[in-house]
Amino acid sequence: MHLNEVRLETDRLILRWFREDDFPAFLAMASDPEVMKFLTGQPQTEIEAWKSMAAYIGHWYFLGYGVWAVEEKSSGKLIGRIGLMNPAGWPGFELGWTLARESWGKGYATEGARRALEYAFTKLNRDHVISCIAPANVNSIKVAERLGETVESQTELLGKQVLIYGINRDKWKAGQKSFSKV
């Protein structure tokens, strides 16, 4: 079977499929306790990180969309992951992001997530997108709010309470009009 890679670009980022040579950088991110604090709550082992990266590719195979590797254009380095997920048992079609710690505070999460959200609404024709965020994850909450997402509910996910932020296509479109005027 042959799958056609979906690549997205922003001014500073390339969102592309994971490659095997991304694994060392991915493992460094996934084994960082600060990066994983609000996701799994603990660093991933080498095999757990490998399974995660493989699952991102598998998501593309099964559902036709998924999580992209985030590459910084200026350096060519893998700096994180941003993408669209809805595995079995998930609370909805989710946009998520995780960046390596050295890439925090540069606006990359917002920049990449904004491009992925555009893809979800324009190419995948989704009506609604959510982001599941731990209540204490202030930085991810700020990203969600910059995207125009608001709290819609809360749920337990993978044994932890999360806030469900969300945005529908009409609200996103309205935000694009005001965003383009800035």
C-alpha cells in the first residue's frame, strides 16, 4: 500500500510525517519529564516512545489524517509533534501539540496548530475540533485560546481529568476574517 504524505508549512515550520531518523530527537522529547508532565505524567521509555511514533504513522494509515513531525525550517531539527487524532474511545476529533522543551516560548505551538486547524476545517471538512488539556497546563491553555478555542466540558482521559477546549468551523472562519485584518 502506498500513502501520499501530507506536508504543511508555515513561515518557520514544516509539518511532515515522522521518519525513522527522527527517533533520537523524538526519544529525547518523550523522555523529558517536563515535556511529559501533562501527557503521561512520566517520561516514556525507549520502547514506549517508539510505539508512540509508530502509532502516529498508523493513525494516517487507518484514518487518513494524523500527527505530524514538526521540523524547524531554519535548523532542519525535529522539535515536536502537532496533529489530529481520534483513536477508538477518544472524546472527539482532537488537535494536539507537544514540543521539545528548547522550543517552548517561541510561538511554534500556536503557529503549527493554527496551520493544522486550518487543514482540519478546509481539507478534512471537519465541523468541530477539540483539544484535551490538563487544567494545570497553562501554556497549552494559552495556545488553545489563541486558536479561538474555549472550554466546552471536562472528562477523564487516560486516568486523568482534562478540560475539553473546542472550536467549530463557523467560529474559526469568523476568527480568520479578524485575524487577516491584523
